[in-house]
Amino acid sequence: RYWKAFNFIFILGSRVLILSFVAWEGFYYLMESPGIVESVLGAVSLTFVISIDELVVSNCTTHASKYLMQNLEPYDLRLESDFTQVTVDGVKLQSEPITRFQMFMIAIPKRISLALGLTAALVFKYYFQKCQNIGDGVDYWVSKDMYLPVSSYYSLQNLLFGWVVHEQEPFWTMPDGDS
């Protein structure tokens, strides 16, 4: 019993934490890239970072483990009570009732929905953390003042909590529209 809770908390929790960190930092890196070449190189490097776990598994597992994982069959979790029985010409047929929600879930691709939702969430997070709205009645977003870090050293606390000491003077501010 306890090993399930341990696995759920530490394995799934750490994977979700790493995924959220990599997704945010990668999105931030791509949004801050000044040109198309830097954006493409950043996307390629993020693809490599995301595929590291597959490289480790493919190079560190035995052939027997790979064979077993590739030949796993899905496990049917439905119970007999989940089916409705219909008799046609003396032959019992089983069919599943499909609800509108199930039809909706079949029709909408899950991966693209997840990708679009994650992208939308990261865009909102980026704009609310890194930009300010200066429009009167119109959404006009510009970058906040930008400050350089005092040190280039990046500790574990900086990584996990974002605690970075910045200089007092900004190195970039939004120019006034009057000049």
C-alpha cells in the first residue's frame, strides 16, 4: 500500500515538477529569442532536452526489458455490468452504450488539445509576469523594465524558487511614445 503512495508522490510529482519547469523555461527562452535563427536553435535544443529520458531508457535497459515493454498488451478494465446484452436471432450480442461525452472525447484529439491548452497557459503566464498593460481601453502589452542579475552563478535555490538578485538600475526600459 505505502509503495503506491510513495511512487505516486515522488515519481509522478517529480515528473510533473520537471515537466512544468522545462515547459516554462523553454517557452520563456523561445519568447525571449531575438530572431528566427535563435528560436529554431532553441526549439531544437528543447527537443533534445525532452528526449533525454528516452535516450537513457534505450541505452540503459536490457534487451529483455525492451522486448517485454514492446510486447505489452492493453488490459481491459471494463466489467460485464458495463455492457448491455442484445439478443438477435437467438444470439446474444454485447454492445456498449456511448454517451455524448464519450463521443466528444473520441472526436477531439487529446494530444493537440493538451498542447494547445499548455501553450495558451504559458502565453498567459508570460504576459502577466513579464509584460504590463498600458492601453486605455485596448489591450496593449509592453515589456516591463529589464534588470541584469548581479551574478551569473545559478544555485539550486535559484532553479527551484526563482530567487535571483538583480541590479538596481534597469538595462532596458520601454521608450516613451512622445519622443
